[in-house]
Amino acid sequence: MQLKIEKGTFKNYLLEDISDALRKGLSENFKNVEVEVVDCPNLRDWDCPSEGISGNQKIIDVGGEPYMHDPKFIGAEFDYQEISKMIDSEKSYALGAGSGAMSCLDGHCGELVINENLITDESKSIIARVSPDKKCIVEKYSAKKHGGLGNIYYTDGKKGKVIKIKIKGRNGEQGSLPQAMRSSLSKNLKIKDNEHLSLAGVFRVLNGKIRSHVQPDYKDIKHEYYDPKQMKCVKDFLQFYEPVGPKLQCYSILWTGDPTGGELNLRESGEHTHFHSYEHDRDAGHYHFDVSPEEIEYEGYFNTATEVHRVNNIYKELLSKNSIE
């Protein structure tokens, strides 16, 4: 597939200001909140293929729902190592969330946990699939491709200053940690116009349980669920799992908004988080939110991204085509 890339630049907020905004906002949703700027620990101790998440920090937002669910595009794939070369991030630690590339999965679908060192070619990536009896299958995944959508954070993999988050217990309504972080940043940094920011990193569900999903194979979806006119899914079709956890490791990318004012058609949710168990090979997939507010406990490390690169904005392409027709 021919790659078309557009770029946006995030505002450079101080880590200390981001930390203060998160602490204030998260304290309105969770019982015990600690947020501080620290030296990044060696993330190899968390079985990441890199020591840190600093240096040349960028995110990409690739494709979109039409590539995944419009029959005209199903099977679309992207090589994220090739993309890294096009945005000057060739020698990177790449982490994030995407769909599995069907050509690498014997035609199956899946949720891809991207955890890849493109410097050393060390792969810790995981794929989650749905078995015929609807159980979650978790396998290693070494291809450098993802399917029709994905969000990846590229860095030099160096250790540096990061934001550490420790949370115990939830007393607010927002069950998603990344969404709670997004709203905390928007509210407390008083973001105006297009002065948006992005954070990405790794966090663990130390205690408590979550709701997750894995996309089943297309042949196992027996109803129409995608509206090509709206360019989005309008009915449930995913395989949900609940409760899942604890002992989960999540790879998360979030942003408060589009720094170009909407030109990039970024992922509507403003975040994308996939996970796997760090104790066994039975749990992995797409993180939604916790389902045990009293028990939930998180610990994680995040850093900023300076740029967003929008790869193959299918929404702009389809809207342009429809206007011509």
C-alpha cells in the first residue's frame, strides 16, 4: 500500500506542569493518587525490549475503521518499520496498539500489542485472537506489520525523565485510566485553540480487573455492523471479556486533541491501549476500563510526544471521493 503521511506538532508542556495537572485531575476520580517526575527505571525489568521511552518522541495514527470494516478495504496492512524510516524514527523502540496483520495470522483477526525494538530487532510483541469456542488465544508476534488501524509511539529507547503514576482505588465515574488522564490534562492545563499534547507509555494493572475485547474473525461475525456512509461501526461485533486481570501490562497512547484543528481525523477516542498479562499467556487484548473500582491499582510511566504523523487518512480520502461523486 502506498503510504501518505501528514504531520502535526504538539505543544511542548513541561513535565512538571503535566504532572501537576494529572495529579489534580486524577485525584477527582481515584482515591489514592501519586504523580511525580522521576528518572525512568530500566523498563527491561518490565520485560520491555528497551531501557527507556525518551529521545525523538513521536506518535503515529494509522488508517482507521474503514480499512478494518468496509468490505472494499478489509485486509489492508501497514509496515510500521517502513513508516518509521519515513518519519526519521528508523532506529526506535516502538510501543503501541493496532490490529493484527491478517497475512501474518493465516487470515485471522487479532489485537496486536506492539512492543518492538527496531534498533536491536528484539521483539516482545503479542497478538490476541478469538478461538472457535470464543476463548482468548495469546501468541507471540514478530512481524513488523499491523492491520488497518494502529497507534504507535516511537522513541530512541533511552532513559530520561518521565511521569510516574501510582493509583489505588476509584471513586469517580471514569473507569478508563487513559481517558481520566486525557480529561485531567484538558481541564487543568486549560488547553485552548490547538495547543494539544500527547502522552504515551507503559502502565500495569497491579490489582483489580478490567473489561477488554478482541476482534473475532470476520467469518464469525453473523450480522451487519458497519455503516460505510458514517464510516464507522454502529453495532457491537467484538468479543468482550470481563473480568480480566490482575497482573496486566498496558501499552498506551493518548492525546488531548488534534493539533491541526481536525485536519488529521485522528482516532475518535483520543487514546488506544492494548495489554497482555505479565504472569501468564492467557490474557491480552484491547483495554477498556476497570470493573473493580475498590480493588483497582495502577502503576505506570509516561512521556510526551512532540509530533503526530497521520498515515493514510482514509476518512479524508473517502470524504473527498464522496464530494466528487
